[in-house]
Amino acid sequence: MGYQFLTARRDGPVEYLTLNRPDVRNAFNEHVIADLTAWAAQARDRAERREIRVVVIGGAGKTFCAGADVTWMSKTVHYTEDENLRDATAMSGMFLALDELPVPVVGRIQGAALGGGAGLAAICDIVVADEAAVFGFTEVKLGILPAVISPFALAKIGRSAARELFLTGARFSAARAKEIGLVHAVVPAADLDAAVGRYVHELLAAGPEAVAAAKALIAAVWGRAAKDAMPMTAAAIAARRVSIEGQEGLRAFLEKRTPAWSEQYKDTKVTKDTKG
Ligand code: COA
């Protein structure tokens, strides 16, 4: 499938997705949103068929993503209220589709992740950032709101950090992004691909169905009282224990061997596709 502003490449079970609009720092307009929404739909299908087990999202050029395209947004003044609502709903749908992908998503962040770019970082399960990268929920500085990204950003950084950072729109460092849970690893730019590769390797060593179930579990348990979650969590582990994959994992441990699912991927190399 061809995309206007994305490149997608498969390396075995790993899909490398690159935002590809570097002249405007990978800012997204309606075309990027359409591309990402279409990609997410077909990636979901392929993930459900276990054709892909991990997604790495990066940005071409020196910046991961400068958020929504300001030129595009400024034109929306001429839209009717209905047209504006339709546009914003499409953007919301894109973030939701990415957030709900049933495989782990690793973000590779260089340069900056601002506004919706920080929102894209928030929908990643694991985020690796260049130590010089700059983050920010900068929308209020433009007189607008981090609205559609708020469910994803709040779930990552919590209410206290959001009250500071959504309200000031201040830019912050990769170190601060790690402190508030938006980023998981901060490394020098030269080590970005290697750090992403270590996470990919770690993910491929885990049971594919177990990883998908763990991701679904987090979404299902989040915000529930332990007592309410209990029937679902007990059912989830019971199902895994008797599954073919669960049995293979448990037996492999006892037999001191590599489980079948990770054996074939143990030599998977880190590719440079998303290198900025
Ligand atoms: N929308 C549209 N165009 C954007 C953009 C955005 N969000 N962010 C950057 N660009 C454009 C610039 O206007 C510039 O265009 P030009 O070459 O025609 O002048 C080009 O991308 C390069 O931007 P520049 O600022 O020169 O690049 P940089 O590498 O020095 O800095 C950023 C990169 C991302 C730090 C900086 O561009 C920036 O702060 N952008 C605004 C981000 C923002 O506030 N996003 C929130 C949107 S809700």
C-alpha cells in the first residue's frame, strides 16, 4: 500500500514506520492523518495474524514530529463547525487506532516531539529518546488545546505533570520526559538505534500472544478497583497457562532451552530505517 507521507518497511516480524514530511518536521495534516489511520487498520490485521510482532515509529530527518501542521490548522478557520468537528474526530480516531494496536509500539524520538508529536510518543508502549530531544504539550502557546491527545498523555504522565505542562505549554527535556513517564530510555543520539534494537530484541524474546495479552490487560485493568478486575485477571492468566504458547514457555524454562517463538528471531538485527 502506498502512502503519501509515511514509509513502512518490514524486517521479519518488525515493522518500521517513519513519518516522512521532514521539510515541516513531520507535522501532520489531514493527509498524514489519513495515511496513519489507513496504516493502523492494516497493521492491526497483520498483527492479529501475527505477521508483525513489534512496530517501531520514528520520524525522517532531524525531528521526530512537530505536532499538528500549523498552516493546516490555521485554514480551519474557514471550516464550518461540523467540518472542524469531523476533522478533529478523524485525528482522535487516528490516535485511538494507534493506541490500540495489539502489538508493542516502540517510539524512536530525535530532535523534538511537540504537541501532537508528544501525543504520538504517549501512544507508544516504549519510548527511547535522544538526550537532546525536546518535548512539550505546547498547544496553549498557540491558543489551542492538547485535547485529542489528552486521554493518552494523561494516562502516561498523570494529572500533576499534566496540570503543569498542559497549562504552561512549556518545552521540557528528555530527562524530564523520562521522569514523568513519557519516555523510558534517554540515550545519546548515536546510541538511539542500538537502544531501540535492545527493546525490540527483548520483545521478540517474549511470547507473542502473551505480549498482546499483556497489552490488552493493561488497558482493561487501568482505572478499575482490584476487586472489580479480579474475575478478568484470573480468567486471563488461567487462559494463558493452558495455551499452547504458555505451555511451550513453561516447558522451555524447565527444559533449559529457548522457547520456539524466540529461537527463529534470536539473530534479528537492528535496522537503520528510522535513523534521523
Ligand atoms: N506545522 C507546520 N510547519 C511547521 C511546524 C508545524 N507544527 N513545525 C515546524 N514547521 C515548519 C517551519 O515553519 C519551517 O518551515 P519553513 O522552512 O518554510 O520556514 C520548517 O518546518 C522548519 O522549522 P524550523 O523551526 O526552522 O526547524 P527547527 O529544526 O529549527 O525546529 C521545531 C524544529 C519542531 C523545534 C520547531 O519547528 C518548532 O518549535 N515547531 C513548532 C512546534 C509546535 O509548536 N507544535 C505544536 C502544534 S499544535
